[in-house]
Amino acid sequence: MEHNLYIHIEKNALKFPNNIAIRSQNNEISYSSFLNNINLFVDYLFYTLSLRKGDRIAILAYNRVEFLSLFYACAKLGIILTPINWRLTSFEIIHILKDVETTYLFSDTDFLKTLKTIKNKINNFNIIDLDKIKFKKTINYKRKCIKNYNLPLLIVYTSGTTGTPKGAVLSQSALYYNILNSINMHRFNNKSHVLTVIPLFHVGGLNIQTIPALHIGAKVTLHKKFEINNTFKELKSKSITHSVFVPTILDVLIKSKEWDTSNFSSLKAITTGSTIVSSDLIRAYEKKKIPIIQVYGSTETAPIAICQRISNGRSPYGNVGTVAKYNKAKIFDKDFKTTPTGSIGEIGIKGLNLFSYYWNDKYKSKYAFKNGWFMTGDYGKKDKNNKFYIVGRKENIIISGGENIYPAEVEKILNQENNILEAAVLGISDKKWQEIPIAFVKIDSTLKFNFSNCKNNLEKKLASYKIPKSILLIEELPKNALGKIDYKLLKEYYKTLNIKKYKKVK
């Protein structure tokens, strides 16, 4: 049965008033205190700012208790919250603020200088410093929760790696069913203890574990942002049971000098996703007896759509699991017919956790769905056990001489080279073949890289048309906030280069 998300915090405050809801690096806050904090924001939004159902506000802040308090206050009142990625440029933030037409923007002190510059260019919003809000001393508890759960609660802007960022509108109902997917996936209970280090401005940080844990009365340790020493300290405390780490964080942790000497016995699992995860990386964690469970989805799916469950085996490596409890998933060919087992096609998702539409974009909203299926733009396949495998983004698929080349397949082979740390494969225009593949690789600077040896190894494992026609060295691959390679930016960078075959590029 659906409920306003606020009600679940209210129930937890009655049932476990003294249990810790959120630990930050500064303090601990019980469920009763958390509810009180939320109610202070409810009063502030309703009475001080005179905001009502359907009004829009934004937040630009690091992970903090107030972020979550504001989220639940908006849930109670039907106000729409837009979290803003603090890694964005002023130009990108202006686009979001203009698009969503927010009335108030809540901010960390760290971002006030940037926002004041932005306000000189667009002046239709007010900036509120989260550290200087003056709450009323008494709280009016008579405000009733909204009961239409299909109303928007979040507008989350996509990363924009494939074009102008779009605002995916997530209703309270969609978030509720995503929470149920998460609880089913992780087997959460009120004894669970989640560590959140990835940003709350993204559905991965907010929705995969954080609000599901709070929904069920568990504990959340909230870090301002990822910092390796603080993360190790928490993991070694032997109280954390779950966390979400993107693959780049997994890689940083395992390469730390603290890794081999650390004991993580309380960890039941680490959840990862956002991009294709190296099998070698998963094996390295399993040697430490830490299960890695993968989740597949997008901002538009809130995000859990396909997942591995903590209680299930994770082999064969490379699969991202089966369909989440409240979803359906299929692989479609170009004619929108279901593909046979093992055949590659575009992943379509149905479910109660899907976004409603793209904010201010009827055209993209209409064409995001086909016969009720949200077409993800990701190519994948499904095996006989209904486990799904992701092979890459639709727009990144390379068509060379009529043959499809899936970058992920080539990248996997490149990443097996001892001195290649990371690889990205993309297609460039070619008069004869339409497109040809090239590769950017980040190498281990302590080892010598031999282009000929690399090419010879590729020839043993890949058809000739799949082998990159150029291999280019790069110091760092461009990525978005969640560690996904930004292929669009990489293509733009390539256009600036005067390339010769197998030329080294830094």
C-alpha cells in the first residue's frame, strides 16, 4: 500500500524514537530528532516561504542531514525538489535553473559565491544559506500530507553526456516502488547500517540505499563526499553492512596501501553500477570475501530496474542480475520485436518506479516510451536464466562496414593488458567503412607500453573489424559525476587532434 514517504519517517520516530537515523561526521541524529528537523523545514517552506503543492525549489549542497530533511518536507507538502550536481559549471547550472524556474535555491556556504555570480545573470530565484535558516521555535503539526502520490517530487537532471541535460520527473509513487525494489534487493531491515559517500544529488546516492534504509528504520552514515581515509575508517569500524560505490571508488580503495591490512567483516555487500564493471575488479573484492552486487537502471527508472540480489549467486561474471521485483524488462530488436535468448538489442523497462516525463520537453517525453516501454538507449542481452548483460549505449555502438561493434567488448579485452589501466573505444567517420573504431587508453606510467604487442594480442581475441585502427594514450579519460566515461566529450577532444595511426597522445 502506497503512503506519503514522510509517513514512514513519522512511524519510525514513534516505533524507534531513540534509534540513530543518521550519523554525519559531526553528529548523530535519532529518528525522533530527524522527524523534528523535517517538521521545521515543513513549517519553513509552508509558512515562511509560502510555498505550496507544485512549487519548485532546488538544492546545491554536499551530503548533509538538511538535504534529507528538505526532501521529506517536500514529500509531505507536494513541493518539487531539484537536486543540482555541484560538479556542474555555472553555464550548466543556469540551464537547469532556467528550465525548472525554481523560486528558491538552498545552498551550502561553499557554493554561495558561484550562485551570486549566477544570480547576476538570472534573477528570478532567491538563495537560502542552509547554515543560516532561522526556524520558528514552535512547530505546527496540523499540516496534512498530500495524498496524490503521482504528483512530482523530484526533478533529477541527467548527466548530459548524450546532449542537453533533461529533467526526469519522479513521482512519490515511483520513489516508493524503487524503495521496495531496494529493500528486496538488499534484504534491508532496521538493523542494517548504510554508508553513503556518493552524492545525494543523483538517484544513485539518494535512492539506491539512503532513503530505502531510512524508510525501514535502519541507520545511515552520511559523508559530505567520498574521501578515502574516512571511508576506510567507517568500513573498518565493523558496523557498516551496506554501501554503494561506483567502480572508480572500488578501484581507488583496492589500490590503497590500507586495503590488504583491513578487515571488513561487517559488510554484507557493496552495491555498484552506473557503468560496466570489470570482472577482475569483482574477483578482487570476492577474494576479500566482500560480495559485489550490481544494479542496472537510470535516472528515469529511479534507478533500480535490473539487479543482483544479496541472497543470489553472482556468476557468471558480467551479468547485472535479473529484473527487479516491481519491474519488467525485455530486449527488443530494431523492429521492436523481442529478441531470442542471447541476442543483442535495446533494453526496454516497464514498472511502477518509472519517471513520469521529462520536464518541459513533450517531444523527448513522448519518444522515450514505445508501447508503454521505456527505451533505455542501452544495448544488452539476456541468457537462459534471465540474467541480463549490458554491452553499451545505443549511440556509442559502432557500425563498420555493416557490422556492429560494441565498445564494451573491445574495452574488456584492452583492459586485460597488464599496463592498461582503463580504455575507451569510440567510432569515428570513415569514407570506406562508414565508421572505424579507435581507442583511448590510460596506461600505468611505471610500465612500458608496446603498441605492436597490444595490437597482436587484440588480433588473437577479436575479429579484424573490431580492432581499433588507432590506439591513443591519454592521461585521464573524461567522466561524469558517477564515473561514467563521457564519450561525447572524448569525441570532441578527438576532433581537436591531428591523428596519425598509433600516435601517442597525452
